[in-house]
Amino acid sequence: MKKQQNTPTAGEHERKEPTDVPKADLAAEEHKSEKLVDAWGMSEVIEKVQSHTRGMLDEHLYRKSSVLVPLLLNEKGKLSVLFEKRAHKVKQPGDICFPGGRIEAGDNSAWETAVRETSEELRIQREDVQWIGDLDYLVHHDRSIIYPYVGLIHGQDKFEPNPDEVAEVFCIELEELLQARVEHYQLTFRPEPDVNFPYHLIHNGVNYSWRMSASQTPFYRIGERVIWGMTARILKHFIEVVNKASMS
């Protein structure tokens, strides 16, 4: 016959003091444990961790920029979005973009950066730019963070942009943008370890199975204009925000 096991009663799951260890020795062990915890600085660790404010890991290594999605009324009185075509003297010449640039030490906020850059590129007064709202910030694979804003430009129908930065300025009516079709094409990013990468320190060495990342890159073809990349991602987000607001 199988021996019946006793069912534990309430309290029997709690830790019991060994019956064969003198209480004096138990007290000594507890004192030793307290000293060990103190040696680890447990209270100090707890205090430091709990006082830490969560941020972004390695944020200081990321380049931070701001851009403005500029709204204005065109000559027909239609609400439109302003775009720039990059000059040949800057990076990615010929690409279509929004006004913006890198956040500098003297800027009090990311919004101030967007206004300053817009003022410098379009050669308008900072007071002519009115804040409308914030869009979601964008973390890019090249270790950059972009803070987009939406702003309204007052009293401007013609611009004389800085030719060192801007080759052309043009506007597209918001109604046309809201109806525009977006296409997506995949970009795959593959790690390229340095020549002196310590393969001998990792499992499988040179045959290590690297994790690749893929990005769905949006393209807008509006007339003869092609808007793609980060500008298209920000534009797509802006359109989604506006469409969501109009449906609610």
C-alpha cells in the first residue's frame, strides 16, 4: 500500500529554524548576513537606483536635430505645406526636406532650434513662425534623433532662401497631400565589423549570426516631385495625425 503523504498545514511553508542549531549560532549567522549586505552597500544601491530618472541609454552619443513642418496660406488662400530642395553645397543635395538642423548649445529648446533654422534657411523673422504642435520624435538607425514640429508661417507668400542651404522652395496644398499615395520600399542594414573586431571573443567567431535590421522607407510621388526617406516618414506621420483628427 502506498504511504499517504501528509498535507502541509498553514504556516508549515514558512522557514523553520533547524532544531539542531543553537539559537546563539543562528543569531551569529544573521549578524554575519547583515554585515554582508552592508558590505555590498545594499542601502546605497537601493537609494541610487530609486533616485535615478529613466532616460535613453547612450543618449549622449546621438545627434539631435529639429525640423519644422511649415504651414502657410498660398496665393489662393489654400492651406499648404512648404518644402525645401537642398542646395548642392550641403549633404544629400537635391533631396526634398523640411527646414531644420542640429540642436546647438545656445538653443533653449528643440522648438527654438526649429524656428532658428527655419528663419536662417528661409530668411524670415522668427516672430513669423507660430507654434501649432509637436509630432512624435524619430530615432534613426544612424544614431540621430529628430524632433519634428508643426508651425504656421505668417505674412509670407514669397521667399528668398539662403542659397548656400536651399536650392528651391515650393508648396503643396494640404488637400493634395492628404490624398497622396505612399509607396514603401525595404532597406536592409547589415553590420560591418571593423577589421580588428575580436571575433575570438564571441560564439561562432567570424560565422556569428548577426541580426540585421530592415526599414520600410516611404516614397511620395507628387507630380514631378519625389519625397522620400526621413522627410517622407515625418510627412506620413503628419498626414496620419491630421486624418485621425478629421475623423474624430
